[in-house]
Amino acid sequence: MLQSSNAPKQVVVVGGGFGGLRVAKRLAKSPVHTALIDRRNYHLFQPLLYQVATAALSPADIAEPIRRVLRRHQNVRVLLGTVTDIRLAEQRVVWDGGELAYDYLVLSAGATHAYFGNDAWSKRAPGLKTVDDALEIRRRVLLAFEAAEMVRDPDARRAKLTFVVVGGGPTGVELAGALREVASESIPADFRHVDTKTARVILVEGQSRLLPAMSERASTRALADLRDMGVEVRLNTLVTDIDDEAVKLGDERLPAANVIWAAGVRASSLGRKLGVELDRAGRVIVHPDCSVPGHPNVFAIGDMAAQVDADTKSPVPGVAQGALQMGDFVANVIDHEVKYGNARRGAFRYRDKGSMATIGRARAVADIGRQSIGGLLAWLLWSLIHVAFLISFRNRAFVMFNWIWNYAVRTKGARLITGGNPPALDRERSRSAPPRAHRTETAAQAPTKT
């Protein structure tokens, strides 16, 4: 280790997500000094990010400044910056603010989108991992309706009102259901020239069923609910190309204004700087105690770790509860070794507390133990659990109020288009506008919905 036995050990945590934040909080009463580095100043509750993308919630409803979360922990300092290198031999972390020496290092930098070798699709089909991603998706979705309001060519309007979600996991299912509700319930009365209910929401999944990580019963229920809502679900279908005007599903070219990517993830590139074995998703293949091979004082947790449950020998899923449990485990290992010296470490055991996904208003599916439930009961359970896991009372209060309001009035209140008026919308306006000599119609003479 770097310091004498009497000096507090230095712990560096990279990433303020579920796992990293849990480690910092659990070590609050340990005789260590902890530095938490994140390139953003807030902790994000990612499971509700899709509701920001579909205008149900605002970013501040599901995020909290990391400094505020850790303000009472005097042995923790928060650093805003990006880690650029990890020097294992020297036990140093290089970031854009300098270098940090460590006795223990915890890597919890999360994951990003994976396009399976087609990274050029990223500009056309954004993923959903950050607040910026959610705001960009919200912007594109709302602009598509605005453009459809102005365009007069039926084919062009149809393309503007076609939304393709790629990936049938929880994020894809939740996004597809929310988009369908936006088009059919939240905004129809707000537009004069276009019927937003005619919008097509298409969910594409390469496997034979939705929600492949959940039970067959949950998958079947989710499929039935989505189709009942009007979502077109295409199973056993692969995206073969995406361009500026369309998405190609197999051999079919489908004009679509919006494509949203929810089909895969890739671990943070920091894992590649360790010089150890990674899996296909870029995750570090860790030891049973979550440590990096050859470096017992370096741990990878959450989406950065390819961890196997010690009992079931099954991979630990990349979900919030997995990151939280790994955070608890690693914090306990560090705390015990700092207080009592090196000892034989145990193996990480994942406790599966259930899986769930919401589909729409009073529609959800949940697997809890061997039981699979759906409908209103699953939706209420999903709502309560997600509110409970929000990090602050303010977040819980605001989210609960927004959900009750949205349920009562069937609307989405965060429908702000930010980022400026894009040139594409200006071009659409100029193409769809009638000649200047004829622009004397009154509001009452404007065309009605078709």
C-alpha cells in the first residue's frame, strides 16, 4: 500500500452511479479518505430516464447533485472531471485535474450504447443513457410532431409520424409504450392540422420474444399489452441499415423520422486501460470478490464488471440492484481490511429481488421470485419501488406528484423543445407553406386534421 499503517487509506471511486455512490456512502464511517470522480456533477436515476425522453418528467426530478448527496460525509471529497488513464503499477489515477494516488480503487464508470460495429448509426439513432440523450430524444420526438403539423405531402407526414424503437428489453418496451401514449393521449388536442393518433410506433426486437431476461409469461403479457395500445411489434427482426430518411428492417426500407436505439450496451472504455481480459461487451472479467485480476486492491463493479454469482454461477445482470449490491460488498471488503488487516475475502452473491417493466398507463409486468404478475397491480408495485429508490425526498415528492397529475389529466407536462430551432424544421416549413400571394387565409380557414 502507498501509506504507513497509521495514515488513513486513500480510496478513489470512479463514477457516481448506483455502485460508486454506494461505496462512498458506505465508507463514510471508515478510517479512509475517499475521492469520488465523475464527469457530471449529479447522480442520475437511470431507470426513469425514458420518462424524461417522453416528456413525463424533467431531468431535475430524477437527478441529484453528488455534492449534496455526500455533503454530510466529511471523509469524502467530490471531484468533477474525466479520468483519462489508470496506472496500476504506480497506483495512480490520471484525470483532467491532475493525478490521484490510491490504496484502493473502485471502478464504477457505467456503460454506453453499443451499435454492434455500426457506430455511424449513432447520430441517426440516439441511445438513452444520459440526461443529454433523453433531452435530445425528447427534442426529436416533439419536433417530429411539429413538422407533421406543417407538411402537406401525405408520405412525408407519414414518415414524420413514424417512430422506430430498436431493442425489446425494458428500455425499449417502456419507450415504445410511452411514445404511444404521447401520440394517442397527451397531445392530440394540441394540434390543428394533423391527427397525432395516426402516429406509428414500431418496436423491433431481434430475438423471438420481448424482455428476454424476464419470464415467458411476462414477455407474452408485455407483447399483448403493447399491441393492444397500438404499438407495432416486430420480433425476429434485425436492423440492417439506418440513413437520414429511413431504417432498413431486413430487406424492408421503412421511412421514419425518428429511430431510438435501445438494443445493446458497451462498458466504459476505462476497462481497456487496465490491460486485463474483457468480455465481448468490454466489461472487466473480475474475480469472485469483484477485484481485477492481478490487482486485489482494484475493483470493478456495476456495468463495468462481468461478475458471476457465487451460488448460481449465472452472470449478474447489469441493473441497478446489481450495482448497489456490488457496491455494498466492495465497501465491506475495504472497511474490514482497513480496520482489521488483510483477511480471506468472501465471494459476491447476488440477491435477485425481482425484475419489472412498465408498459403504459396501469400496465406493467413484474417477476418476483417464481411469481409473474401484470396489469394494475404490477404497475402500482413498479411505481412504489421506483419512487422508494429515488435518492432524495424532493425527487420522490416531485415524481409522485407528476405521476398522479399525469394519470388524472392524461398529459405530459415537460414538453419543452430545447436546443434551438433546427434547419430541418425551417426547410419543412418553407416546403409546406403555400405561395406568398395566397397567404391571406384566416385562422378559421386553416386546414383541419386529416
